[in-house]
Amino acid sequence: MATGILPKEAAVFFVPLVTLLLGLLIGYLAQRSGYCSIGGFRDYFLFRHTRLLSGYLTLIVAAFVGYLIFWFLTPAAMEHFFWAFTSGPATPIPGAPGGLNTVAYLIFSVIPGFLVGFIAVLLGGCPIRQTVMASEGNYKAAWFFIGMCAGSILFAALVSGWVVALMKALGFGV
Amino acid sequence: MRMFSWQDCWLGILYHPQRSTIFPYALSPFILEFAIGNSIFFLIGAKINRNPYFQKTLIKTPLMLRDEYSNTIRSTLSLLSRHPAFLGALIGILAACSQALLISAGGPEAYGFCVACHTRDMVNGITNIVAHTDLALAAISKNSLLPVLSVAGVLIGGYIASTFHREHKIRKGTKKEYFIYFIAGVLVLNLAMIFGGCPYRAALRTGYGDLTAVLFIVAMAAGVILGAYLMLKKAEKEAV
């Protein structure tokens, strides 16, 4: 069990507050800069513009640097940094539905990745761009966000069970 | 064990009436001038290159941000805030910072910021509280008082920024477009949750050392290239 700077009793109260402030800052700056990950790849492919792509690539590098810094400062909070060395090269960080083997998670990263990129570029933005466009007054993006809210309940109630059952029927169970 | 004394704190010895000589008192106006002047320059954004006192400490702006107004701190900040790379660096560092602060509450690692996962946590967590259901959540949202609220923050922050800069404008579409966007939202969230994160959490996971997230990013780039290629073909066909 990882322990951060705050003890558990305090962290439980600070989770909504800290994430709300983080989201406020990110939302403000995302509106100012037009930040978009899908748009970065799209602009580079169509026009060879690197402005948006630099944002996404900087995010990857800065995440590594940030986790490295806090791994030195608070090693108890970064229990499994660097994940590929501590937990095996092909195991994913938890977040996807559980109870499947490694090949299933590799499939889970390739097929959804391709489809998310394909759908989002046709809509004109990744999830954060759609959220920010909804807050700017774009009704289509607002309906995208409502769809995400409906899809989260749908995923928890039905889809995660279906996906696990399907992958187990295909022979990818543990 | 040595006790704390006024010598340990040099600001204390400067303003301590019994201990200090005339020398620190003679210095104090300059120190105050430095502190107050610096903060006034920072707040008002006066042209600091006119002032020889600050010429040595002038911020060296990168070439891509340099223009005729880039000689004040405020305009430099304004230019920085409009560059996506600045936001990317900020998200990366702050996500690591929030994990270091809050990981005791539980939850997966590399979970600092994610639009899909945090929407899922916010909606399902509030549904669980209101309707007494038992929908699946990340542990950090299940244990804490309220689920993570960063997507609500993104909505409010985007609204504040767009109204403050007069870019808030209602743009309506047709009912068919609304339906397509709704279905696309459902699809994108489910696909992202099957992977376990949106593009942003994929970047955070890549930084944390997860190699499956690299696969996700490569596959996403391939999907974007296919979609952009189809859009290009359609545009060419319409132009002809």
C-alpha cells in the first residue's frame, strides 16, 4: 500500500479539493491554448504544424520528469516507478477490467487506441478539447460530454462485464 | 542540544531592536525596495528592460515566444499560457505532485489527470451517493469523501477563461449532429475505459513506465492518420 505525503484520513478530504483546483487550472489553460492531443497528430499529418503536437509530447516528457522527481522526494508514493522494471514489461497499470492475461491487455491497448483516434479525429477533438468546447458554448461538444456521462454508467453496468466475458470466451482468461 | 536563537534567522536579526546594530537598519530600505518593487513590477507588468536594476535578471524568452511585447513578465506569462507545451509540462508535473500528495487515499498509480476516467469516477460516484447504487469506481474515488472532480474543474475553468476573454459563444447544431456526438461520446468513453484511460492518462502511464500505453499512443496516431486521410480525400472530392 502506497503512502503519500498526506495520511489517509487527510487525503480522503483533500481528494475532491485538490483535483477540482487542478482541473480549474488545466481547463483555464486548455481554453487559452486550444490544447488537444488528437489535434496535434492531425495537424502534423495534414499541415506539418507542430504547435499542438509539442503540447502532447511535452506532456509525456514532463510526466516522466515529474514522476522521477517525486520518486526521489517521496519514494513511498511512487511504489512501482518505473513500471516496466518493477512489474514486468508487458503488464499494464490497473484501470482496465481485471481478470485477464497479458495478451488481452495488449489487445485492449491497440484496438481501443486505434478506434479512439479514428472517432475523435472525425469529431474534431480529443475528450479534453470537447469538454472545453462544451464550456465555450458549443452544443455538439456538450452532447459529446453528456454521451460520456451516459457511457460511464453504461460501462460500469454492462460493457465491462461483456468485455471480460467476451475475452474469457476467446481464451484470454487467467 | 542547541537552542534557537535570533542569530539563526537573518531576517529576525535585521529587525530585532536589541540585537541589531545600525548596519542592518541602514540596509532595510533597500531590501524593502527590492521586495516591494519586484512584486509591483510582477503585478503591473512594467517594462523591465528600461530599468537597469533588472536588466541582469531579465527573463530569457525562447525564440518562438519572442515579439515586441515579450519584455515584461506579464506578457511573457500571457504568451506562455497560450502555448500548449506549457500546459503539457504543467499537467505532467502537477499529476506527479497530486499522486505524491493523495496516493494514501488509494487508487491506481499514474492517475493524476484523465478526462475519461475522472468523468467515470465523478458520474458513477455521485450516482452511488444519490441513488445508493454500487457502480464500479477507482479506489481513490471510492474511499474519499467525494469522487475526483477534475472534469468539473475543467468545465468551470474553460467557462471562466472563455467569458473572461470574450470567447464564449453559443454554437448550435442540428438534432442529427447532436445524436452523432452523443453516440460518439458513449463509444469513446467505453473504448477509453477498456484501455483504462484517455490519451492523457496514456501519456502519464508512458511517463510512469507502462509500455502498453506506448502501444495505445502509436495505435491512436495510426487511427488519427487514417481519419485525417479520409477527411482529406472527402475534401478533395468536394473541391473537384
